[in-house]
Amino acid sequence: MSETVQNDAEVLKLRAEQADFFSDREGDCPYVVRRDGKELGRDGENPGPHVVLGVGVHGDEQACVEAVIRIIQAIDNGDLRLLEGSVSAILGNPEAFRLGQRSIDTDAGRCFYKGVSTDIVEGRRAVEIMQYIESIRNELALIMDGHTLSTNDIMMLVFNRENPANEKLLEQMPKVFHMLWGYIRAHLKGAFNDLATAYGVPGYAVECGQHDSPLAVDRALFSMKCALDAGGVRYEGEFPWFNPAVTQESLFCRNLATDQCITPRAGFEYTIPDIGNGVRIDAGRVYAKAGTRRYVAGKSRVLTMAYQGGIPPGATDAGFLCRELEKRGEFFGGGESDLDQAVA
Ligand SMILES: [Zn+2]
């Protein structure tokens, strides 16, 4: 699926209700915030660690939105009680989400940087969210950014490997992932989760499988529980139910580090079958074309974050070419990337 425009009336109604769930709770800021009954920072009180759960940065990805609503509802009805700390749930791109579109003007997942244009929908939203994150900076403990994929149904942890706080995070997270994907900012400027880097706290995205995977919501729920745990938020009571299958350790986990962003020129299309996360491309192989231009892998690489069936409008990259690392530890420390511009 490429640009998934769901115009089925029932689906749009559900999306509107879910978007309203967030907008109905807009108070001083356009986000759901739940904490242990204390006002933020009131009277110098330490409100405890604050975990931010971002969802719907891509408007066509519904599973994480559903998962975070279940968590907030569990807090609302008392099934889940926060003992220490706060949780914010942020709907990243409400306008696109209501329409069932990935984006309105551009990829919201590349808009979180200083100086982003506020002439575009996603830029304005990113500025609002960045101002909000700044307002909670003293308690910010962790940012998780929930996504799903158009390609293979795997669970992937996506993180800036230049953020030292993510090294500890990788040790803390349960080994449920099929793929760890470390990027550098030069390749993924404006990722929502990368806001954490400037505040010295962990930030990462979780890909919870394919958009319509029967496991996606459960994976999202479990990922959010892990985010609360890693961020130090304490809670008691019933965490919203999730399928225990998604908590099982993965028997394998590939470590991929970005080497090159694949820039989609006009008419871009992949020419290899079965594109998706983890597909190997041998050195010298043509893997895509754009008009008469051919994209050739300069070195043997592994493809990540490619879109199945074409590149959505507004996409600033068509995927990434990565090195496969033997050990997790290799993600950190170096940080340098050999940007082999392998476009022939
Ligand atoms: Zn996404």
C-alpha cells in the first residue's frame, strides 16, 4: 500500500471519534496529560518523570492511536493508576489522521526542527508540539513515537544513534524486536523522537508491524508499557490487556545502521521485487529508477523503511541503505557514516 486513503464512511467516523478523544481534552495545551493529581511543577514540587507517547505522526497509522487511547481510558476509569510521574499522549498529525491520509503537506516525521516552515500544516503542528516539549523539559524522561509499516510485519526499534541516552535504553528494552535501526540526524532530520536528544533523554520510534496487522495494537500497547517502565513512570493496577505473544523474546534481531538516505527524484520507483525492511542489495545492483536515472548500491547494503507500492506524496526519502552491525554496541561511539552517494 502506498498512500492509504481510507474513505470508507465507517473508518472515517472512527478516526473522527479518535481525533476528538484528543481534541476534547485540550486544556492549556493540545494534548492529553495525565499525572498523579499534581499540577505540573506547582510549588516547586517534583512531578516525577514525564513520558511522552507520540502517535499518528503519520495520519494513515491507526494502531498506536488506538493503543494510547486505551491506556488513557484505563487511567481515566481508574484501572490504571499513576503513582509517580506523568504521561502525555500527543496526536502528531490530527488533520491528516481525520482524513486517513499519511500527511497533508509533507511528512510530519521530518518537521521537528528549529526553523521548520509554519506555512504548512505539519510545520505548524510540529512547532506546537516542540513548544509543549520545551514546557515540560524539567521533567521530560523519554519520548516514544509510535508507528506502523506499509511493508513487512515486524517490530522495529528506531533511534538516533548519536543520542548517548539511547545506548542505555537499548539495554533496558525487552528483546522483542526483530530489527534495531539506528540512524544519524543527517539522514533523518526532523524526526519526532529525536527531540529527546537535545534534552539528554532517550527518544525512539517503535514500528509495530504492518498498518493492519492483527498484532499491531498489542505491540503498541506493550511498547508503551515498556516506555513507561524505561522512563521511570510508576503505576499500579491493570495495564490495558495485551496479547502475551507480543512480549515474547525475538529469536533473532538484526542491527542496521543507516549509511545513505535514498532521495526520491521525480518518477522514483523500486525495480526490485519484495522491497521491505531487511532486504539485501548487493554491490552494483540496480534497485530503483527515476526516469532514465538508475539507483545503484555502491556497497552491499540492507534496505529499510521502503514504501510498498510507491512513494507517498510529501515523502522526503524513499528508504535507507544500511550497514548490518554484528553487535549492538557498534551503534554508538563512532556515529560517523560513510555517505557513499551511490546514485548513478
Ligand atoms: Zn510512520
